[in-house]
Amino acid sequence: MDPEYRKAYWLYHLCVFLWGFTAVFGRIIDLTETVLVWYRMGITAVILLCLPALWRTIRNMDKRTFWQLVGVGVIVTAHWLTFYGSIKASNISVALTCLATTSFFVSVLEPLFFGRKFIWHELLLAVLVIPAMYLIFRFSGDYRTGIILGLLSTLFATIFSLFNKKMISRTKPLNITFVEIATGFVLLSLLMPVYLSFTEQVDLTPSTVDVINLILFAGLCTVVPFTLSLYCMRHISVFTASITLNLEPVYGIAMAIVFFNENAHLEPQFYLGTLMLLAVVFINPFIQRRFGDKAAPPVTIGE
């Protein structure tokens, strides 16, 4: 095995593992989802501004691409708000399980975005998601609000990923990430007075522990894995990357069980539905390879 491939392969596993921590940080940081996302986007944007690679490429971006990325950044913001809202309203397992329904939304929305025909095997996998989500929703008790927010989060994630799939040919991935995250920070900064006027007892000042966690959150769960993943994608295949990325909800749910004992608060049927859903997620890359899907992967920002 080529040494560079082996190095990239294990580094990409590290990226996915770090992304698995995003839900954990979302749970332990004692801030509302809006304030949490505001801080995360702001800190991440500042860290990205310190990268010389960003300054070498972003100044060459044309205005049309910039403003289109600003629009996508609004959708990214909606995704993160609903994702962490799902965690706050339910728990990590519920939010990450909903995130695994991406294949369902992609199979329906991608043909509409790119003007291609619907693919039967993608629609079949999408249909298989429905009974899994029924089990999860049916036996989740007080977590239904979290499930609805989680599904909305997945819808937003699918939409911005499809837009980014179009944008990747126009500018560098680092530029895409910075503009979209910086847009979210500016947008939330402008809306924060309105949010505070309608929400009681919101603390904008994080504790010392939360400050440390926010910095780790932005650095270890966004900047580090994103930068490493760019290196990895030069040496590993799209198939290898896609099947490895499917481990993110597995890692996240395992961490939720270890750190928060979430398995004690969920019905067995929830985990049966989750296993069914993850089975569909893992089968999908094999089917895509079998039918020769060579489409470029969407650009994601991670959770």
C-alpha cells in the first residue's frame, strides 16, 4: 500500500472521529443553540483568517460567486441552528440519527437541482428510510420536537451541500467554507438583538469552561478536520471518503452512550430504527459503485 495513501486514509478516519465530537460539544456547552452557533461561527472565521492559504485564493473570487456563497451561508446557518436545536430539545443520538437521512433527501432533491432523471436504486434506498424513521419517531416519546428539528437540519444540510457541489468548480473549498461561515456569523450578529428581545434569560457571556470548549469546538471540530480532509482527498478515492464519513453518526451515538448514558433514556425500538437507517447508509456507497456513479461529492462543512 502506498505510504501517502495509508497516511491519508487514517488521517481521514481521524477527521470523521473529530466530527463525531461536534454533537458532544453541542450538549456540554451551556449556551442556547443560537448563541452557541454564533460563537462557533465567529471563532471559526477568525481561525480561518489566520490561514495563509485562504488569503492566497480568496482575493481572486469574483463578486457573483461571493454573493452566491453568502446565500448558501444563510442555509448553512439554518442547518446548524436546527441541528443544535435538535440536540438541546432531545439528545445527541436523536440528532445524529436524523442526520443519517441525508440519502433520502439527496435522492429526491439532487435530480431537481441538476436536471437529471431520478435514479431507481436511490429512490429505493430512500423508501427504505421511511420505516426506520417511523420506528424512531413512534417510540421516541418526548423527543419528537428534537426529531422534527433534526429532519429540518438534514434538509438544510442537503440543500447547501447540493449548492456547494455547483460552487466547487468556481472557487477553492477553503474560500467556500470561510465565506459561508463568516456570513452566518454576520447574520446572527445582526439578528441577535431581535433574538434577545423575544427570548428570556439568555446569557451571552460563556463561562470559563464554555470558552475553552468553544475554542476546542471551533478548532478541533471544524478547522483541523476540514484542513486535514483537503489533504486526504488528494490521495484517497471518493468511495473511500464517502463510506468513512458514514461512521460519523456511529461515533457520535457511541460517544453519547459513553459520556451521557443516553441508552438509558431511549426505547429499544429507537435503536432498531437507527440500525435500519445506518444499514441503508452503509449499503448506499456499494450500490453507487455497482452502478457506476462518478459524480463529484458535495462539499460539506461538517457538523
